[in-house]
Amino acid sequence: MNDMSQAAPTADGRKIGGVLMEMKNITLRFGGVKAITDISFDIREGEIRAIIGPNGAGKSSMLNVISGFYTPQEGEVWFRGQRRQPMKPYEVARQGIARTFQNIALFDGMTVLDNIMTGRLTMMKSGLLAQALWWGRAEAEEVAHRAQVEKIIDFLEIQAIRKTPVGRLPYGLKKRVELARALAAEPKLLLLDEPMAGMNVEEKEDMSRFILDVNDEFGTTIALIEHDMGVVMDLSDRVVVMDYGKKIGDGTPAEVRANQDVIDAYLGVAHD
């Protein structure tokens, strides 16, 4: 593993640290079909790392490996200097990894506030009975967690909808609520699966701003899948490119734009 104390400034002055997560020779199969074939790359502390590629390239499968939902048949996943063993989803969350989903996974009948509060569940220590009675330690604990959630609501500028059932919200705001729920878990690594899919230009601009703010103000490391190449090139520090389950490019946005394999397989034309 690389020295996690190493840091290098980006063009905008942010510090990129050492390796937070490393994927080593990852191969993932479903039956006789290889979704991922011998892919290696790392994610460094404090960076925005994009994973791109055509439909069917294996991007979501890779994100599921990173999140611990899939266990690869071959290769190793290293996180914070240790080889990661197969884990349950709540164990991954406790490690400091949170995510959003390509298809919104919120509770439509619950309010925005209550949805975001579910992101704090792995941090709650009181038992179910105490929580149900809202007494003693459980009461103090919920008040503290709610205070943190209110900060996130202010940060993402969704104060006006905090008591609104999620099912009544337009698509773009649902995406923002899902981001808020992931942030409520206080992740070290935030995984975003097509955070701007289906959004209009204004909604994409808002989401891009919030992603940059999360990275800058919280210092959260972000790995994202996104099809909008303008967004990817503007937001990302480094980009890994997949095609048919294999890695065909890895580097800065400028390096990826100039990579002929990437141009041929995905971008179609070189971008100046």
C-alpha cells in the first residue's frame, strides 16, 4: 500500500492524500459471464474519482464491489491500509462507506427529515425499547443525531421541504435527499451512482455544486459513476475508464480525453 500520509495539492489548492482504497486485480463473475476482468486502481483520500464507460461496461458492478455488496471471485480490496474481508452492508457502513443509488431508494411515505435520519441508524446505541419509549439515553441520542441532520438539511438547502413526504417531491429534490441521507452517515468514502441521471441542466448545476462542496468542506472522498462527460471532466481529479468489464484508461481528465483507446471505445472524438 502507498503511504497514506502523502499529499499533493490540486490545481484549486485542495490536498489529495495517500491511498484510501485499492482494488487489486478484481475479477467478478456471474455464472459464466465476467462482469469485471482483472481491474486494478486506487482511490486517494480527498479526491473525486470518476468511473466511466459505455452501458454494460461493468461500472455499477465495480461500485458494488467497492461498497461491499459484491465479493469478487478473484483479487483483493484494501481499505485504509487493510485487506477487506467479505462483510454485511451494515459493517461496510460502519467502516465509513455510504452510497446513493442509480434508482432512488428512499421511503416515499416518510418525511425528508425522517428519511435523512435513517442514515444515522448505524450510529445509534440505545435499544429498540428505549427508542420506542423515547426515554433517557435514547431521547438524548436522537436529539444529538437530529441536530446533525439539521446541519445537513441547511447545507443542501432543503429546509423548506424538511417535513414534506418524499413521495411528493420532484425527481431532482429526491436525488438531493438521497445525497443528504448518505451524508448523514458521515462517510469517509461517498459512492454516487449516476447522481445526475435524469436531471435537467439547472438540477445538474446544483448537484455539481453540492458534490464539490461536500468534497471541499467535509473533506469527503468521492467515487462516482456518471454519463455526462462535461460533468465528469469538470468535477473529477482522476478518471478510470471501463469497457466490457476491462480497464482501458486511467488518469486525469486531460489524460483520459487524449487516450486513443478511450476515444475509440467511448468518447468518439477527441476533446480539446
